[in-house]
Amino acid sequence: MRIMGQNSHLFTLKLKKMETYLIGIMSGNTQTGTLQLSDRGLTPITFLQAGDQVVWEITKGALVNVAKIIGIHADQGSLNIFSSGPTSNFDGTTWTGILQSGEKPGTFENYTIVWEDTDGKQHSFDPKIQIQS
């Protein structure tokens, strides 16, 4: 699975059977709304298993100015590759989506992450998730 953000930022996830994979949210740009995401060094998806999970988590560190994620949702008219979620934990620092199976390689979802900075201002970021062949 590839995560692609604005300005051609590309992140890749390798999904294995019934696994949970983390996308770290490293920092946010309050001028553009862009988030710096981490794929944790995983490789492209070649087989999608129903029940696999993708977890977005705000990392702890000096450069993190993202206070919480307010929402993660498929853009209008975009395919939703999740059978459940993504949904938030109690404080918005972690979100989890459960993948559905049967999507063809090359299929992608445009989605939006709405986030709040440490000053309480809201921003949005529009990455993509793509299933690889």
C-alpha cells in the first residue's frame, strides 16, 4: 500500500495476513496543512487480507505540533478500501481502519485527515492509499 500526500510525498506499507501497520504522524505544517508521515520502512502491498489494520498515530517528539486528529475519511466520490473505520481512540492521537479484501491492484482511495495543531487551529491534508500489484 502506498500513501501519497501533497507535493508527491509517497509512503509505502506492506500488509501481511491479519497484521497491524503503523503510519506515524511526525509533524504538521500549519501554513499548508501538510503532514509529515512515516511508513516505518515497509514495502508495497502485494496481497490484501480482510481484517488487516492500518493505524495512524501521532508520534511523540520535539517536532510534533499535531495535537490530535479530528477525522479521517474517504473523499466524496472516492473508493473506500476500509470495511470499518478509520475510527479514533479516546483522545484523537491514534486512529485505526480495518481493510476490506477484493480490491484490485492499482486501486486507490483519496482521503482526508483533518487535524488540530497545538494552538487549537484545524487543518486538512489529502494523502492517498494505493493497493500495489
